[in-house]
Amino acid sequence: MMAAMTMVCISASAQFTNTGSGGSSDVNTSGWNSFYVQFNPSWINYDIKHVDSDSFIGLQLGYSRAFSLSPNIPLYLEVGGALEYSFFSPDTDDDDYYYYYDDEDITDYWLSLKVPVNVVYNIQIPNSTIAIAPYAGMRLRGILLAKEKYGDETYDYFDKDDVGKDATWKRVQVGAQLGTNVKFNKFFIGLGYGFDITEVAKKVKFSELSFTAGLIF
């Protein structure tokens, strides 16, 4: 869906550019800054037979800076950083991955630092303050802490003595994302999808949707 939206947006931008005087376009070569918040419905995906994915929630606060890559094409490199807090409580009755737990409540939570690097194509709608900005890129995620609270006990996902060798998490993952933001002058909203390329733990990866709202300055 995101790829199709991106192709439509680029096609529309080409039409807008070609209708301009002398075939040139008005490109913002100064770039922009943005602060944003994200709501991330997410999934823990297990590459384990007969084990379903778990869903969890992520809340993210971030900053980015976009740099122009061309004086004639509205193409930008956007880099930044974001802090994300994630949490979930698995259903031990229905989840085969947690079959060894009893009826005690489980709460998992972790704090991550994300560093996304995206290529953005900024499509300015003629005679308006609205722009459509499809993007795609890579990201690094560093997990600062990851805990599980089980009854009165707390376990560290980075401690193999707490969770076992195969379930021990890795601190850093490489991932990718794509999506589209819609900019209304100094405000923007967006929809995106991201996924891990490298594993969080053995046979475990994360993926997420992202709903974004932010300010441009």
C-alpha cells in the first residue's frame, strides 16, 4: 500500500513540475526541522512453528532534520532520533510461547532509542500550503532497557541468567521503514510501517505501524 502511494505521489509531482514555467520547480533547498509524536501498534514476530505474534503498544517522541539533496528536485535526506517506550501484557492462556507461566500477571516494558535515516520526496500541491512527503529508509534501534514483571519478580531481558540463553535480547537492531506524511504548513500527520531486519532475540523480530503528528519549523 505504501509503495503504491509513493509511486502515485511521485507521478503527481512530475506532472506539477512539468506544468511550471520553463519546466523548473520551486524547491525548498533549506530543508526543515520537525518535532513529532507517534503511536505505534506493534508486533513481536516469532519464527517458531505454531507460535503466533504478540501485539504491543509503543509511544514515541522524536526530532528530525531534512537536508536538500538537489536544487532542482524536491528530494531530501531526513535524519533524526526518537525515544520510544513500549509495553505489553501477554495472554498466557492463549499464547503458546508463554505456556510455562502460571496465572500470575505478566507485564513487559522496554525503552529504545531509534535513529532513522530516510529519503523524502516532498510534493508541494500547487497554490496551497499542503505537501505530500512519501519516505523510505533505514534505522538503527538501541534498546536501553527491557524488563519483565512477573508477579513480585522482575527479570532483565539482557541477562541470560534471568531469561535463558536463547531468549536473551540483543541491544542493537537494524530495520527499515516507509510511509507518507501530509504537511499542512507548520503541522503534519503521517502513516508508516517499519520492520526489523536483524533479530531482537533468537527467532524474534519486531514490526510496527506508526501514526504520526508533529510540528515543522
